[in-house]
Amino acid sequence: MAINKKALSEEDIKMKYITPAIEKAGWDIKTQVRAEYSFTDGRIIVRGNLVARGKRKRADYILSYKPNMPLAIIEAKDNKKSIGAGMQQGLEYGDILDIPFIYSSNGDGFIEHDNFTGKERELSLDEFPSPNELWERYKIGKGIQAHEEKIVAEDYFFDMSGKTPRYYQRVAINRAIEAIAKGQDRILLVMATGERVIIVIGAVCAMKSRVSGTLNKYISCIA
């Protein structure tokens, strides 16, 4: 009996079509895929004496090559909407999270937007890219050479409590590490105070010491 996709909810579309397509492409659902990923607490809204939070920003799927190395966002919509209906939202989230490959799907296939090239293309459910394919495209887009790849892809964060960096910390760390891998001696990070900057500085210092063999003593932190 044929399934009427138009009658399915967005959650049904994700469960029956999008998640299986991701798995078939080789993504490990347990270690490489985050679903319903909330990355903001919502804007604070004040009305007189009342204070409330606005709607959180939440991505349907975040796909990571490895921890702290996200490559793709997928925004899902129900089948009553077009295949590209989630693209604008995905592009907004990709800009905030510094994620280059954006996908929109209504269960019929995918629209892909490559932030490196600006190109878009339509893919069938069976054509979703594998982790290795997107990693290779990421390296080309970032200009990462073979001798730089080990540094860029190395794990940099480990916390026995299980905590991970917030998205803005991850972005700062990854950009700094890419600069280190390319041999830059001077790196300027501009971040708001009170944003647990020490996590970023610690990760960057540790990576710098691994690359140079000695801890760089000339690091300034200006609040």
C-alpha cells in the first residue's frame, strides 16, 4: 500500500525518509548526528514587569565529521511544502554555526547549498553525501593541505564532566586552529567577556604547544 506523504507530519518525514537516507550514506547516527539541536536560549523579551524567553533556535539535524567538526545542517519540512522550503532557515543557522553545507528536505530528496561555492543542486534520497565526501569538500573549500589536515582534525577538547564547548566557542577554536595549521604566528580572537573565554584560550594554547613543541608564553587576554 502506497504511503500518502502529504498526510505525514514533519516528524514522520524525518523518521521514515530523512534519517534512513543519512544512515544509508554512511553517517553514524549515534556519534555523527545530532537531532533537534538547540543552540540558543531564545531572546529575552521584557514587557513591563514581565520577562520571558523567545523561541529557541533549533536545527533539525547537525552532521559532524567528528566531535566539534560539524559539516552539514539539514532542515526538514512536511511533504505539503516544497523540497527547498527549509533552505532559508538552514542558511541562517549555517551562518551562525559556521557550517558550510546546508540541506533542505521534504522527504522527496534534498536541496544542497554549498557555502564555499554558493552553488545549489537537487539530490535524490539515495544521493546524500557520505562523511568522507563532505570532509574532502570541506578541506578543498578551506584550502587545507595534506600536512595541515592532522592538526585541523585533531581532538582538542576533553572534559570528564561531559561538557562540550558552546557553538561560539567551537567556532573560535576551530578558526584559530586552522590558522595555526597554516603557520600563522599571530591570531586575534574578538569575543564578548563572560563567555567562558578560558575554554577557547586553553584549547588554542594546547594545540599551539602540540604543533610547536613548546607552550607559547606570549598570549594576551584582554577583558
